[in-house]
Amino acid sequence: MQTRQLGKTDLHLSVIGFGAWALGGGDYEFGWGTQDDRDSIRAIHGALDVGVNWIDTAPVYGLGRSEEVVGRAVQGIRGEVLIATKCSLVWDGDGKISNSLKRDSIVREAEESLRRLQTDYIDLYQIHWPAPDEDIEEAWEALVELKESGKIRYPAVSNFNAEQLDQVSPIHAVASLQPPYSMFRRDVEAEILPYCRDNSIGVVAYSPMQNGLLTGKFSAERAAELPEDDFRSRSPYFNSPQLEINLATVEKLQEIAQSAGHTTAQLALAWVLRRSEVTSAITGTRKPEQIKETAAAADWTLDTETIETITTLLDDRENRIANSSS
């Protein structure tokens, strides 16, 4: 699988990254429903077998569970895998999640992540959410301290806007930004991607398949059957009036993908990776057969005509959604 350099760092990430959000299961606010840890570990090993070289996780995914599973999966092969995790979302004894960017909290989170991951360093350490805004600089300074102590290799951010990137960059270079980016969520194209390009900041896009909606395997019936412990059951993407419009668009995308001998999921990934600013697209994976399918997107370059056709479809979708809510 091809790799791309992450910003100014010496990290070269496979263009498909392993997303470990769903490995946290469903026993918390942002869960994905029941998940078998054995499937999770097989999925990670399956990803490594097809050339994926990095894993993205976070403490909040399953309230520590995802990191623990990743740590178990990479035992004995830690040096062959790049690990990215995050900080700033913490929880109490009742599992209630809150934001914290205080220095002591960040340092404590890093220590707990190192323990769960069973490693003595983290390759890419990201501020998960820039909230509260007034503490962003304190948190960024804490990440710089962690780098200087050797506990992380590169400090990075997630869900930051251009102004927030400007705020922290004078303190220390930002290795990468992790924004949401998919066919159904294109807002980063206007400002964020050009900003990262101009400032040599890597981009690792999350939810390129819009939480599974762009796999081509969803239906209205399946959406209606999503369990309460799957956060997607509460997402506007998976509920009326958006759901019907989204599914109609996916059906047309599926025709484009099939005519090229690919799957809809591969098309969704190839579309995100068409942008030179994007270093890697993170694919959420729960079973080994899923990553084998999506990895094939790494070698698919979309031609201009296909991109233009897709853009027209996506513009039409956005107009229909806007009209449905007016």
C-alpha cells in the first residue's frame, strides 16, 4: 500500500488508516453497539497484513476499552505499527464524559493511555476536541512537554478550525489535523484543507464513509433497527428526512462504483484521497474482511469526469436536504 508523508514529520502513513472507534463497543454515550474483542484483534492483524501501518484510537472509545484492545493486538509487533491516540475527553465513575484541556489532566491521560496501550511512547498524540477554547494553549504546551520527555513523538490536533491552528502553531508546529471529511461532509474543502496545504500540516480524515452510510450496505430497514447503544440511531444522517435522501444518493454512487469494478466504500475512500492535502483516510473496521475490501481503495485514482459526476450528485443532495428542512 502506498504511503504519504505526514506534514513535516518523518512519519509516512499508509493512505488507509485503521480506525478503532467501533472497537470500544456500545457501553457508553458514543458507542457502536456490541463488539467482540476477538474480532477486533483479528481486524487489526488483517489490516496490517494488507499494508495498513497505523492505528487511530482514543481513550474515550469505550472508556479505555479500544486502547486496551489495540495494546493487546500490537504486542510483539509494536515497532511495526504507528499508534495515534488522543486526549481532552475524560469521564467520571458513572461514565459521564466531559472536556478538559488542563495540563495536569492531559499529562494524566497520556500516562493512562501508555498503560492501556502497553507501550512507552505514542507516535501521534492529538487533542481530541478544542474545548474549552480558553485552555487550548495550556493543553498544547502540555503536549510539547510530553514530546520533550519522550512520551509522544509528535503533537497533533483533531477538530480544530483555522483560527485555532493559528493560535497554537507559534508554540510548536502542528504535525497533523484530524477533521471529519466525507462525500456527505465537505465543509473542510473551503478553508481547512487549503490552510493545511499552505502550512505543511498533515491531514488524517475521519469518517470518510460517514459512519458506514457510504459503504452501500445500509438500508432504511437497517437504520430503523440500529440499537439504542449505537450512537448512529440518534444521528440526523440515519433518520428522516436526511436518511431517504442519503440512501438515494448512495444508490447512484453505487452505480458509479460498480461500473468501475469497485465497491461504494472504495469509491468513498478514493474520493477523499483524491485531495493531495489528505495524508490518510481513517476507516472504521470491526472485522478483518472489511479492511480487505476497503484497502483496495488505496490504488484507485479517480478521473476528472468521475469526480465531476460525483460533485454534481453531492451538490444535488445538499440542495435537497436544505429544501427538506426549510
